[in-house]
Amino acid sequence: MNDVEDFFEHAPCGLVIADKDGRIVRMNHTLARWLGVAADASNEQPFSRLLTVGGRIYYETHLVPSLRMDGKIEAIALDLVGKEGRPLPMLINASEQRDRDDAPTALRFALFDASERRLYEQNLLQSRAAARAEIEEERSIAELREQFIAVLGHDLRNPIASISSGIGLLGKEQVSPRGLKVLELMAGSVTRAKNLIENVMDFARAGLGGGIGVEAESNADVARTIEQVVAELRSIAPDREIQSVVEIDVPVRADPDRLGQLVSNLLGNALTHGDPAQPVVLHAATSDGMFTLAVSNGGIAIEPATIAGLFKPFFRGSVRPSQQGLGLGLHITSEIAKAHGGRVDVTSDERLTTFTFTMPLAA
């Protein structure tokens, strides 16, 4: 057997020579071994007889017409009938040999084992289907969680309002100094609960597609809003020093309620995480067409890795057990800033941690 014959018989692919009508003239040993037959067992049989029923239909309706039109086909995926009737995935190349008058004289087929490729494709499709199912499940769970949070936040408002009203009524009565102190503590707890509920509601609305809504006023009394929030936080934390400097000399277009919520979140965060022995400093100013509000506190520096996740929902970083919360405050703060066309940045070192909100005056 010469080299050409040896190559034909033992090529790493199946080779078939057929006449112009597709009847097999010769099949190499490689393909015969894959099919579990003798090399000459299929001589004079139509090539289509090697294919599964679906493959035969495709062969007659697509493959043969393509050969007649183009003279060749490449990388067609079809299944042969192997041992015990098991399908053998193949990639088939074929060409049509023609004489000088362009009349077909023979067909040549090269068949490549595609079992591994077919398995890979099936695994890939299964992986994609599993990933889609997992994404859909996570989306459903997220929607259910957000709906639950929204309902829960709504249902908590009524009892909180009743407690707040009761505290107000008791404050008008004759109460002992100790009782007044207890009422102050209760009022502070109610305020924190209200803020927490508002944050939860805002997060739920944003998750359900409502976003963080703002009703901007062209000439909002931003200074008064900031002073009110500072006074409220001072009453809640009478043992902490809060310094404020407000230098606003031009109109600011903003939503006063949302801006107050942002300031409250930043001050509350500073009071919670800052060094109790050092003051919390707020500075608000207008300059060069921008409104800037910075809240600073002393204490341990925030790690860069932690800073990267501060504005993500439910992110709390490394906190002490006494520092309770859901980790929504800074996320809501960031969303309020974005709704005003602004942003919140943070810098932190061993001396000072500062959260800075900036926005255009005409946002």
C-alpha cells in the first residue's frame, strides 16, 4: 500500500467517494470502523443510507441542492447511524467533481467526528438555560423582597405615628425631670425609626421602578432645611457636638425634603461611626455655580476596599454590634444626590472622614 492509499484508508476523518447520484463507490477504513461495518459493505448504496432519518431529509432537501448550485458544502452537522443504531454526530464537508462540460461526475465527502463538540454544545446550552433560570429566580426573589419591604414599611408608619403623637401629648403634661429625659430618648428613637422606614420605602420604590422622586423648588430655603436637621440631630444626640457652617448666598434649586433626608443620613452616619470625643462638622456653601455640603468626623479611617461598597444597598462594612441598621442610608443618600444631578464622594484618613455632596445650583 503506497502512501496515498495509506492516507486515504487511515486518515483521521471518514472519507467517501460516490458517483454523481450519490451511490458509494469507496469508503475508507476510518469511517467503516466508526460505523462498525466492513469498508466495502456499503458499496453501491446511496450515501444517504448512512444517515439518520432526519439526516436523510436534510441531505435530499438541502445538501444535494447546495452541491448542485455551489459545487461544495462545508461544516454541515448531521448524524450517521452507528453501531447498534446509535447516532454518530458528524461535521460533513462535500464537493462535486465535474467534467469539462460542467456535468457532475462524482461526489466526495469528508466526515469529522463531532461527538465532543456536540457534547460541549449541549453542556453550553444547559449551562445557559440554568443561568437564565437562576437569573429569573433571583429576579423573582428580589421583586418579592422589595414588595415585602414596601408593604412592611407602609404598615409600620401608622404605629410609629401613634407613638410619636403620644410622646407629644405626654410632653405637654406635668412630667418629672426623669420622665422628660425618657420622653426625649423615646422621641429620638421614633425619629430614627421614621428615618429607617423612609429609607426602606425609598429603596423599595427605586427597586420597583419608581426611582427616587424629587420635587425641586427653584428657590428652596436650603439653609433653613439644613438648620432644622442639625437642630433635630442635636436634640437626639445631646452629648455630641455638631458644628455647622452654612454659607448660602444664592438660590439653590432642590427638593427641601429630600435634601433634608440627605443631610440627616450624612449627619447620622457621622454620629454613629465617628469618634464621640470629636465634633461632627457640617459645612454648606455655594460657589462657582455649585452647591457643596460636606460632613466630617474624626475616628478610624475607612479602608479603600470598604469605601468602594459604601453606597451599595445593605452594605454595612465592619460595624460594632451596637451600630444597628440595614445599610441603606448611604445608598439612599447617593440616589438622592443623583436625582438632583449631583454626587456624593468620600475621603478618609487617620485624621478625618468626609462625605461631600455636590450639585449644580440649577439642577
